[in-house]
Amino acid sequence: MIASTALFAFVKHNDLLQSSSGGHSHPPPGAVGVGHAAYDALHSSWLDEYDARLTLYRHRATGAEFLAGYDPKPDKVFGVAFRTKPESSTGVPHILEHSVLCGSKKYPSRDPFAHLLKGSLQTFLNAMTYPDRTVYPVASRNRADFRNLMDVYLDAVFHPRAVEEEGWWVLRQEGWRYDVVGANDEDDENFEYKGVVFSEMKGAYSDPEDLLDRITQSLLFPDSPYHFDSGGDPAVIPTLTREEFVAFYKKYYHPTNARLFVAGDESDVYHALSTADRYMSPMGYNPDSRKDSVIHYQPRKFKEPVRERKPFAGTASADGEEGDDSADGHMLCVTWLLNTDPLSSTMELAWIVLDALLLGKPSSPLRKALEDSNLGEETIGGGLDDELLQSTFAIGMKGLKEREDVSKLEYLIMDTLHKLDTDGFSEDEIAASMNTIEFQLREGGGGLRGMEIFLGALTKWNYDLSPKDALVYEDALKLLKEEIDKTGSNVFQQLIHDSLLGNNHRVVLELYPSTTLEADQLQDAKIQISRAQSRMSDAEYKSILDEGVKLKKLQETEETPEVIATNPTLKISDIDLTPIEYPIHVEENAFKSGIQVVTHEVASSGIAYIDFGLDISMIPYEDAILLPSLITLLNEAGTKEMSDVKFRNYIGKVTGGVYATLEMMSVKPEGWDDDSKVLPGVNMLTMLFIRGKCTVENISNLFAVFDKVLTDINLDDSQDILHNALKSNLSSKKSSVASRGHSFANRRIRGRYSVRSFIDEKVYGVSSLESYARILKDVESDWQQFVLRLKNLREAILNGSRNGMLMNLTGDRSVLDAIMEKAEGFLVNGLPVDLAKDMLVSNPVRDEGIVVSTQVAYVGEGGRLYDVEEEVSASVSVVSHYLTTGYMWDVIRAKNGAYGAYSQFSSSDGIATLYTYRDPNSPEATLDAFHAAADDILQAADSSSLTRNGNAAITTAIIGTIGGLDGSALSAKDAGWVALIRHLRGESALCRQREREEVLKSSVDDFVDYAQRLKSWKTPSVAIVASQSAFNEMERDLSLMKAQ
């Protein structure tokens, strides 16, 4: 996968040996580094920021660096990263990332990675390609599983079959190949491009924002490896040769160029050091692999900003006519290159804070200026990106309707920055942003802390700087606070003046919509293939045909038992027989307030997490459509006494964040005592939550903010705020349909069979486009009437029964005691409409196509497998997992080239769906593949392959399912929230234990029953997101709608 940008950057610290807070006089367990004869320990120090010891080793035989962290958290983490410098846009770093996981010397099966997905207890299993590095991280709570994962990954990166003669097929499957699609007029075979990475990148280049980022990076770095797309340009990928593929691997995949990481206890660290040594030592020392991979700084050399206009594939206007008339607007983004040498730790942190000051909230001055201008629909660019050698800053908008608005927007961006350079920021703005950033630093990123350390460390370590420089922040925070105390806003004004206004090394990129580009690109690809085909000799032509036949035969040939046996496995005895539970205590009528208080005592580093919920199930359905608008204003507007800017800055100063959110869930009907049956789906709990976090000393302030948010938001003067938010949300949703069509297709199908899913689709699915557009029109045409409806909605919520209110508290024992001292003052002081009928009218069971501009498709099919009140065994989840990691992976992904293919089943509503992601095939072909899934299970049962070797295939699926159920260790906030949702749904620990036992007892009979139900799907239906040209080629009768 291509790594997402803008990982949260951790600031530098100059003294590796010094603890950031003076250290511990009595180090905790694990504070002593682990020694190993094959390594020199370069540095070892305790990090108070992570409550962990980090030791940096150098492997004596190869020079590889290995960072080890003692971490008592349940998730053990391992990773290896290589600095991979792209030399073209063929995508060879990305294709290698996929390819090395397709079999290795010790694990010679075609896809050990897929085997791990099927039957591992992994809590993280993936690989990522960045613009200058390729990373292979894994994590698991289970020690045996963790060691299996580590060994498979080390063998994969150091001994892959893909670069050997026996692995000739891997590049063809994972990268690109010619695939036969029929004959031409001369009776020669016609070709098309296929390949998993090729499909992935076709989807990426179909996303206008993704395209804008890639073009910008290429223009901004003309003399740097960042000029090339490490992920691969679909127009260039087919030029990659096998010789280049193998040479790139040999050049960069050497231990001397590797950076390794482990997090766990002492035994995990020692085992990882030993295992890595066993793989690396025979490969020796190769200094050229590190020297050749060095990334040099791009000089800031533009005398004038670089200006470019490029087309993107736009959707035709509603009248459907082709030409330049598009429903999409123009896009403009201005991007600066910020530094040409390493930034000081203080300056790195200052840029993070400045980014928050400029863009962090809707009320932030640069973001607000753009959104209030009405020039475009949504801000884009993302602000600061500091995960590579050089940082960048980008800001712009999409949805500009007129060409002349492009220059107006650029002027507005620069003019706003000039004003901020002159006027600076207020004390409240700075205090709010500083507190927000500090809170994020101290709270950390979540449950997988070891992964956070590894990926964060690489932002420095990849460039041969100290990995610890990326992880500690106390000194930089102290220095920045001192600088602000002395000079106020000046530090941020200086950054704006020097690095933005005074910096001509920037790219001003406009993308304009073209309704003919998609057809042009298809034609260009055909011409490219035709030219290549015309230059082929007879022998080359025959070789391609023969290779295609060989590849198909190989993909369809079952591997021998001996090869399968090389894949590492777990046993059922390796699994905990009891599910993971989180602490919960429920007190009814707390303080005689009529309000339920739910508490969770977990380690929270002194942070209090407080959620206040109100049951809003009484809200009429016709008013429920307003809930997202009300929630937007609760999150963005000001109060009667404070403007939006002042109120949001106040929240930032005294809390770690406060926000409103909507939660909808199916619950059991009254008296329903059977947890194993499909729910009717019409009994729902809908709640409005105000969620917040703070330190103990600010608990009273947090409750005061809750009160203001619930009762005092100034709805009357919030028209502009809501108008901007609706425009932005509508624009973002349209883009998401084209880039994440699989989730919209899946949601659309499920909304036809379940009332709960119907509402979910109305609020979050493709139907919400119409709702947002209608509400936007109401806001623009009659604000007074609209705001009156919002006021009535708020009043109805606040006047609801106290029996429907609750408070959810999460924290350490001392934190919970402190909350309860303050809570008394705050506490003391289902949708009633026939939705089942409305569901049948507005979202009937029918086949639908959703038209977007894209070079790939997202195909979904689903229906009901179990009727209401029919008993469902939890073993069904095992079969669904087996389908995703087996048939869907092997046939639709590996063989047919889709980037993703999934099976999903929900026991609460009895609905199953199959769907694909970035699928290059015709939707008809994918639907045919779906229809063969049930037969694949039945054939496996008939041939005894499911029961062979002691039910090995079923055991593997059981273990993989349990891994998914348990997941990774949760942060304090998430543990409290998960426990609350379980409580509200009426899910008991006894129920979870029963489900776990049913999973563990899954048998071949469960697989056969599921397959037979799949073959006799009850009223199945289809939802497909694709281009108009794809639908034109389909024979199936579809009801078409445009995502606009």
C-alpha cells in the first residue's frame, strides 16, 4: 500500500543520552538495555514521553541499525524499513513492497502474507511505500504468533522468490502484465494492462486530490528523487522491466541499508535481535547500499513561483452532455518547500503549532478566510507535511466554479498571510493551539504504541539522524514556550514572513475538469498497448501468450501439502478461551439526578475522558435529517456571549478537545433474551454525545464547556458557519464516492434490507448527497425558518427524559474520584415513524449504478441470508473471514487484479455482502466471480480440503477470526468507549463468551450451510460505483444515479 502522508511528526531532541525529564532515580522494570553478542549498543536511554526504554544497536556484521524498546503493552511490534530512492515513476518500490511478500526461501508458498491474514492473531500486518522508504511492520499480542510474523517478514525481505527465476510470475501478478481480452481484425489477441499495483494506482490517479498532490510533489522537487512517483504512474508502470525490478531489489534491500525495530519485553527484544542476526550476518557489509540511497536536499532555487494547469477527469453536468461542461469545479493549491537543511527542534515544533494556528479549526484565520470567501467548496492541501527529509506547506480549495476565481483565491491566500505577518496572532489563539498540540503529544496516538514509535522514529532515522530526535519533545516544548513568553506571536510571524511570503520556491497548481479526459486516457492506453504489440517479434508475442497461460495455470493450481506445511501456524491451544473485557461499573440515578453514570477505571496518564449522552430517539424522522447540521454548529459555532473564534480558542485553552457526535445502534426489543437470533432491526437507540477530555485541574472547566455547548450555542448568527460546513461536507462526500466507492456500495446494499442500515445509509451514504444539497438550499433561501427548526430540535433534545441521559467516565482511580467531585453540580443542576415502509419506497431492493469519474470500479452485491428471529451461530463470521482471505483474495485480487476484495456478514441483521476496491475488471465479470464463491466452498468441502490435516483450513480461519475479535490493545479513551457501546447495546460478557465458543467449535457443516445460503440468497441486489463508460458496456439493467 502507498503510505498516507502527514503522520504526526515528533520534534527533535539534541541529546540522545539525556532523559527528557531528568530520568528515574529508580528505573522501572525493563529500564536496563538487553545485550547481544552480535550487536554493539550505541545508545540507551529512558523516554518519559513513552514510559519506555529505547536502545539503539548496530549489527556488527552488516552495519544495520536496530532500535529496541522495552514496552509492557500487550502488543509486541516488529518492523524493518529500507531507504528506497525512486529513480523513475515505474513504481518499482511499490511493486517490490507487494512482491517480496509473495513467497520466500523458507516460506515458498505463493502468498505467505495471505496465509498470515487467514490464520494469525496479528493486530497489525501490512507494508507501506513512502516516497523514500519501504516499511514492513507487524504486531501481535501472542508471543508465538509474533515470532511467526517476524520470521516470515525477515525471510520475505532478505530471501524473496520474486527476484529469483522461480518467481518470474510475481511481477506479472503484483505489478503489471499484458492480459488477453479478445481478438482484433487480424485475429491477433488484443491485450490490456492488468496487475494489482497497476489497479491500485489507476484508482489513485482517478482521485483529483491525490493527483494534485502527486503533480505538486513532482514540480516542487525537480532535482530530487521526490520528483518521481514511488507508487507508480499508471502511464509509466508498464515500462518497468524485470531486469530493473531485480536490480532495484539488489541495490536497496540489504541489511546495511536496513533499519529494524522491536517493542516488547526483554525476551522479545533478545529473540528479535537473534533472529535478525541469523538472517543478516551471511549477507555481510555493503556500504554502497546505504550510500547509494542517500536523499539529498532540493535547493530552493525558483526565482518565480512555478505555475501549472493540468486537467482531471470531471463528471459531466446533470444534462449528461460531453465536452468541457463539468459538474466539478476547478482546484487550486499553493505549496511551499520550507527547509533546505535540518530544522531545529524548536522550529519543528513551531511549524506544528503554526499549522494549527492557520488551519487547525474552522475558526482558524487562514481556513476561515478561504471558507468565508465563497470562492470554492472545500479547503485542500492539508497544511504542513513533515514526514520526509524536507517539509512542505500546502493550502488551496476545490470546487471553484469560475476560472477567474483561481487567481482570486491565490491572491486571498497571499493577502491573508500578509495580514497575519503584520498583525500576528492573539494570546488566546496561541495558548489554544499550544495546549492542543501539547495534549496530543502527551496523550499519544492510541493503542499500538510500538508502531507509533517505529513510524515516528523513521521520520529522522531514515536520514541517518538519531531516531530519538523524532520522539522526544519536552525540551523543544519548553524552549518554544519561553520564546512565546518573550516575543509573543513574533516566532510565528517570522516563519510566515521568511518561509511563505519571502519564499518563491512554491508551486501554484490549478487542476481543471475535463469530461473527455477519462476517454482520452483509455484511448492512450490502447494506443500504448497497440504500439508495443506492433513492435513485438513473433517470439515475444508468443512468449506473452505463453506466460499468460502459465500464470493462470499457476494461480489455479493448488499448492502441494508440503509447500502449504511450510507456512507457520498456530494451534487452537494458543488462543485465549475467554474474550477481552474492559472494566465497567454502572450506577443508576447518580446523585439522585435520574441520570445513569458509567465508569471505567483504566490507566489514563492523569487524563479525564468524559462523555455526556442524551437519548434522542424521540426525534421525528423528518427532523432527524437536521441532526448533522445541529451537531456541526455544536462543534463550530460560538455562544451568545463569545464569537466562534473566542469560544473555540477557550475550549482549546482549557481542554484537550470537546466535540459532539451522533451514535445510532440496533438494540434488542424489550423482553428479548436470545442473543443468537437476528434482530428485527426496528428497535434502535439514537444518542447525541458531547465528548471531551482534560487534565484533572480543568474538570470544572470541561463541565462548563459541556453546558455551553448544549444550551448556549448561538444558532441565530451561525448561517455562514453552517453554510461553509455544508459546502465542504458535500464536496468531500462527492470525492469520497469516487475514491472509496466500495464502502458506499456496501452501505447502499445493506440499506435495502435493514431499517438500521437504511438510516445509516441516509445519514452517511450516497443518499446523504441529496440531503446535504437540500439542506444547503434551505440554509441559503430561508435561514430564519431553518434556524427555528434547529432551535425546536435542540429544545426537544434538552427537554427529553433524564432517564435517557448518561455520563460515561474513563480514567485512573484518582481521576475518576476527581470527576465525581465535580459531576454532581452538572448532573443535578428509538425514531417514531414507520421506517420499514419508507425504506421500501426510497431505497427499494433493486440493482443500482452510481456514476463517477474513475478508471476503476467498486462492485458490490448482497442480500439477506438469515431472516428476522432466525438463529445465527457466531461460526458464520469464520466462514466470512475464510471467504475474504481465501477465494476473494486468490481469485478477485491475485488472479483478476483488483486491489481489494471483501466478504462481510452481520449477525445482528442477517445480511451478507461481497464487494471490491479499485477493481479493473468489468462489473459483469466481477459479479460472475462473486457467484462462484459459494461453489468454491462446497467444492472444498466435497474434496475434503477443508478437513484435511486435522481441519487445518478451518482452524486457520478460526484463529484469524479470533484475532479480529480481540484486536489490538485499546487506549484508555477507546477502552471506555467500547465498554459503553457494549453496555448500551445490551451485549453481555456471557454473550461474548458464547460467541467465542461458537467460533472455536466451527465445523465443515457451518461452511456448507453458509455456502448453500449464499447460493440461494434472498432477494439479492447490486450496487456498483463506476464510470459511465463502464455502465454503457454492461448488459444488466441498472438504475443509474450520479454522485453529484
